[in-house]
Amino acid sequence: MSRRKKVLIVAGIVLGVAILIPVIRHYQLRFAVASYIAELKAKGEPMVLEQVIPPPVPPEKNGLPFITNALANLTLKYGNVATSNPPPAMFMVAPGRAMVGWQQPDLRIAGRNTWEDLGRDLAAVKSDLDSFQNLTNHPILDFNLDYQKGNELQLPHLASLKRSVQWLSASALYDLHQGNPQNACADVCAMLDIVKGETDERPTISQLVRSAIVSMAASPTWEILQDPDVTDDDLAQLQQDWQSLEFVEPLEQATMFERVNQLQEFADARKSSEKFNQLWGYFYAPDAPSYKKNNDTFPSQIRRSLFLRKWDELRWRWFWSYQDELRSLQAFQGLKPNENSPDSLRNFFSQSFFNGLAAAKRKAVAIEIAQNVVITAIALKRYELRHHQLPATLEGLTPDLLKDVPIDCMDGQPLRYRPNADGTFLLYSVSENGKDDGGDPSLPKNIQGSNFYWQNYRALDWVWPQPATAAEIQKYYEEQGKKSGN
């Protein structure tokens, strides 16, 4: 055999091995993903779209027809006091201390508007706001979403819902200012009805909006509890509506939906260069961190990115996508991906999915704690109305006002509570640090900040605020005046 022929044979073998190794690796990765999905299916995990979308809503239960006009009308109202300069609700002037908004003579926190200005705006939309009361008997909001669109699903109604909630919150404060706590309770219950109506909506952003609305509803609820004329009957309905909210299971359902969507995204991007470019265009922008070099000029960066695009697409399609898909599935099961650089084609999906899931879980825990604190605060007010004093412990609220003592999700212990000698009380969660700091709502000494929000994630404890005194309110205004130079 000639030397040339031997060289050709060796070269052929090397070439064959060079081709065979990546092909074998490709099918190994595909098999690993397929095996993991099969394992999840065997455990009963829903892995197809039909299993993760909500069931059809009977027309008689759908509250959407009753509020469709209201959502459109309230969204189109611009320059109004209710949404651009709303009355202050549970406005924090110091850690653990909030201004009672409806008691203030004007709306100077938000601007120079008056209560009369707000009253005129609310009168103009009274029929729209009243329509939300229909949600009590029609508890589901079905916007007929096309879940087949996956991540391209548009959700413009979420902005309309938040705008409507702003109106309802302003209405509640106005009702309190006018001496009508019963109507204020109805306004807040309508806000909570919107939250309940959106329970089964699957996109994670829908669940985050639900959480945002709950945070908004907590403020007028606090304001209602400062009204001496509110009745036990009104508070009983308000407490019932707060107790009816569910957050953990809807978030789990939303995460399952997002998982199925993500699997479809992987499949589509592997089949279509257009879809790949649509998903990964960020990595080929002239200033993309993945490819930017200090000495590159703008034109050369474009040429280099275009040259690398097909090479990266091939590698992603044959190798990286399967590795990332497996990491994404593991992230859903609570296993953090090994790589933690979101600026990489190799693990962008899995890291983004893990980060988004962690953020959503963090928000859900905070909202569940807020729910427990609000329910406890309502029960304390009802106890005080009945007995003309506060209970010595939270156990005194059971079983007449609460079935069980509410739990602090941060450490699994009961919420902390104690009555004060002046007739107020201290009620708090240990917050994200998991440590009981004795009901200290301030920030750690090494952290500066002017955000006094009671659930500030940096706060030592999440303390349900007590009403600020006139002196504390005046001090707040004086400090703000110094900062603004007035």
C-alpha cells in the first residue's frame, strides 16, 4: 500500500471520528433531556400545554362582561387626581409610622389637589366603579387568552386592571374622608375581587400583577382600620375577602405553564433560524458583552458578529440548547444551574428561568406574609370593637375571629405581637433576614435609605405600621422641605 493511500486512510478515519464524536454527543444530550422529561411525566408532572392551561369558564361565572366598559373608560382617563395625584394611603413618614391619609386636610403628598378635586373625578366615573361590585357574584375574570401563542401572548388587560385598582383605592380614601367607611370597605373588597378573578390566569406576570394589587389593597385596608366608625360587620366581610385569596398554588400553576412554554421555545429555535435570531439577537448587537472588545470598531464588530452567528447557532442547536433545556427543567425542580452567567448562549434560558422563578417565589412569600398580617390586623380591630381592649396574645383571637394564629412564613413561627400601654400594638414578621429583631422596622446601620415601606426587603423586621403623630408628620414635611431646598 502506497504512502499516499495510507495517509488518505488515516485522514479519513480522523475525519470520520471528528464527525462521529459530535454526532454521538448530540444524541447523548438529546437522550438526557428526553429521559428527564419521561421521568417527570412518570411522576405525574404536566409537560404539555393542554395540561397547564385553565379549564373553560362557564359564562355565568365570568365577571368580565360586567366590567369591560369600566376597564376601557377608567384606562382612558388621563390627568385625573385618582391616578396621577392620588390621596396618600398608609403613607410612611418614618419606620413603622404611617400618616392617616383620609384625615389630612388636603392631598399635598401627591400634589396640590384638594379632596373636592378628587370628589369631582370620582363622581364622573361612579357607574364604572360601581360595576366592580358585580364581581362578588361572578368571581372569575376570563379574558379569553390564546395560550397557544406562548411567550408571544399579549396581556394589555393587566395595565387596565391596575389602573382600575388605583381608582378604587382613591375612592376608598375619599369615602373615609367623607365619613363613609362602609363604602370604603366595599371599594377594597372590589380590589380583592379583581385579585381573585385573576387567580387562574397562567402567565407569571399575571401572578405578579395580582401580588402588586394586593400590596395596593393593603394600604386602604390600613386606612379603614384607623376609622373609629367602621363596624364589625363591615370588617367581617373585608376579612373574609382577604382570607379567600390564594397565591402559592396559582404561582405553581403559572410556573408549570412557563415551563411548557420554554420547552416549546427550545423546539422552535432549533427548527428555525428566524426564531433563533429573534431570541438571541441581543448577543449579536454591536455592544453585546459576550463579544465586545475594547479595540473593536463598530463596523468590524458587526461583521464579526454576523460571521459568528451561524457558528453559534449550530453549536447551540446541536449541543448547548439541550444542556440548557436540562438545566431549565432542573431549575423548575428547585435545582440551581451550575453556571450563573446570564450573558451566555450556553445557559441563558436556564439561568433566566431560575432567576425569574426565585424572584416570583420571593414575591409570593412576601405577599403571603402581608396577607397574614392584614388579616391579623383586621381581627385585632374587630376584637377591640367587641371587647374595648386588645387581646393579650394572638391566641385570644381564636377561634371566634381566626381559625388559627397566623404564621410568619419567614421562620414558620406565629407572627409576633404584643399590645402597648397606650392602646396601640406591635405586629410584625421577622422579614427576609429570618431574625427576630424585636419589632425594629429600621434598616441595618450600614444601609442608608429613605424608603420606609413596611415590607422593605432590607428592613430588620416587617412591622405593621401604627398611625404617625402630628409631630411626626410635621417633622417629615420639614425634612422633605430641607431636601428640596424649600
